[in-house]
Amino acid sequence: MTAPARADEAGLCLCHGCGQTCDLQANAHTCTRCGAGLHRRKTDAIGRGWAFLLAALVFYIPANLMPVMHTEMLGSGSDSTIGGGVVEFWEAGAWDIALIIFIASMGVPAIKFFSLGLLLFTAGRRSTWARRQRSQLFRFVELIGYWSMLDVMVVALVAALVQLRGLGTIEPREGILFFGMVVVLTMFSANSFDPRLIWDNRDNQEGRTDGAGD
């Protein structure tokens, strides 16, 4: 059975900016709709992906060690790290907020670090292992990326509610800035990765498989 022609073979590619299908055979170097530069593949996808991911890991250390908020109740104030904030909300009976902060600030970054590292490592090695599952993993990383700022939003919401009720004051601290940088850098890493690298050399392998059966 003859495989259908690929977009690359037909001289077509998608614009990274707006998603329009563009004809490269017409010597087009920019998208006719949004003016973005056209590339058959994302340039230096592995190198840029690792650079953003390693930078995010560096920022993740101060994000956990430095305080993310300052709480002042009844004249006494204290600074809280991410882990300390989870414990404080849990002990105060706000287990739902504690769980949200734990998942958003510890669980999600850990999943993204592991998943992006796995995708970049296997793509760099041109691994043929679990290609379909790795493609699904990449889509999952993209999906949870939209919820990565949930921890920052929770801190802002709690601060607004506490000050509105006159119970005290809660102010963000520098740790939340580092955590925001972690979120942005991991999103840059995911956007830099080209999932088509997972399927490179597939045709050559299928050809060898077919030839072995003749």
C-alpha cells in the first residue's frame, strides 16, 4: 500500500505563528498572512529546549528556598516558602488550597521537568522507543503548561481575600518571581521542542521491516 505524500515532499509547511499552510516551492520565506519566517523544522529544537529546561531547573532552586509570601496576622508577621505555605494552609484547615498549591508548585513542575527531559533526551538519541506514547506525552506537557501559573494566582487570590476581610495582610515575596520564571522557561522549552523529531527515520525503518518480510 502506497503511503500518502508528506507535506515536506509536497513543498508545504505550517507557519509557526498563525498555522497557515504555506507553499515553499514558490520560494516563500515569510508567511503571507502574518509575516512570520517560514521553516521546515524548528531551528535547533534540541539545543534550545535543553537550554530553557536547564535554566528553569536553576531558577527552581531559589523558587523553593526563598519566601513566596509574607503573612502578618494580629501584629506578628512571618515569611513562607512554597513548602511552608502548604503546611500552614493544611494546619489552618484549608486543605483544599494546600493541595492546589502542592500540585501546582511541586507536582506540575516535577512532571514537566521529567517529561521534557525524557523527550529531549530520546529525540536527541533518535530513539525509536514508544513513539506514539512520547507524542501523547508532549501533548500532555502542552496541556498542563496552561495551568502552571495556578500557584501564583492562588497566592494573589488569598492575599486579596485576607486583606478584604481585614484579617491581616499577605504580600508576595521574591520567591514568587523565581517561580514565575520557572513556568515561563518550561513553556519556552516545550514550545522549542519539535515533536516531529520523534518520528524521524520512521520510513527507513519501515522499509527495512518490509524488506525483511519479502
